[in-house]
Amino acid sequence: MNKTLTTIFALAVASVTAFSHAQEVKGDVKAGEKKIAMCIGCHGIVGYQASFPEIHKVPMISGQSGAYISSALDAYRKGDRKHPTMRGIADSLTDQDIADVSAYYSQHGKAGAAELPAKPKREPSVQVAELLKKGACVSCHGDNFAKPIDPSYPHIAGQHADYLFVALKSYKAEKNPNLGRSNAIMAGVAKQFTNAELKALANYLGSLEGDMHVVPQSRFR
């Protein structure tokens, strides 16, 4: 294992340990259902695109790991993720609000969903296979990219490819007040690749079968 990956794995272990100590607030699905008014205007519309700071489909969060949603919202609130809209929303939420909303979306739209295969049915190209190996992506996100080793890591299989590309690029961004993510693990991974390589990774991961969905809310149908 090269030095970069050794460092990444050490940071991953530290992150998991820190997260396990932080999991104190329990979310309530019913309470969360009453707190999603600021979420559904983007995440509850099929095909909806964000336009700032980059254009991309907003990520699917129905069926995403609740622990990951909590971690992401907390990162926006702390400023570790630089996105003006999400920072403003996260700043308005208490720890209990975040726990409740995360609990709601973790089960939203999953009723009756089929179990995902242990490995993707679609094989990557030779190029993408090498990129996945270089980034050691399965080591954190699982063999099917929907069973991460820790619940605070996201499901990425089937996520919108354009969003994944922007998200991956954001770990490389520096000195941009509106774009960037401070995460030593993902920064170490993303900085190994060119943007063209990140796009190839994103396109493959986005093409896979996943367990996340955009569930239209009744007021937008």
C-alpha cells in the first residue's frame, strides 16, 4: 500500500472513531417529517438543478444513510463545506433538527425496495477499474458502493453523476468562498486525479443501480 493510501486509511479510522463518540442525539422519523419544508423545494423535485456555484442536479437524499446526512449538514454548519444555500439552511437547524431530518430521509422511499446486489452488475471499463483501484473506493464505500464501512460515509451508487463530479472536485478546491469541502480523507483521494478522471469515476458510479431516489412531494406533483 502506498504512503498516500496508508494516510487515508489512518484518517478514516480516526474519523469513524470520532463519529461514534458524536452519535448522541437520536432522530425521530415522525418529527423529521414536519421539519423538511426547506428540503423538499430542491430535493423533492425530479430533475431539479442547482445553479450556483455550479450547475448540477441536487443530490438524491431519500434512502441515503441518515448518519451521512447528519455529518454533511454538520459540515455545512461548521463551514467545512462551502455552499451558501446549504450553509444557510444548516445554520438554522439544531442538533435535534438535524437528527430528525436525517432519520426521516434515511427511510424515505425505501418501503418495498429490492436488495441491491453484492457487486454492481455493470462492470467498469479498464480505465475506470484502475481509477477505482487507485482511489481504493470500495474500501470505504463497499463493493457495490452502497454499503459503506461506516454509516457516516455516503451511499454513492446511482447518485447523479454531475453532482458526484462537482462533489469530488470540491475536495480539491482551495480559496474559493463558495465552493470547497474540508475533508482530509476525500481530499487525499481526489487530489490524486485529474478532473477528467474524476468525471469518468462519477459517470460510472452514477450509472450503477442504487438505493437512493427522488421522491416527489405531493405539493410538487
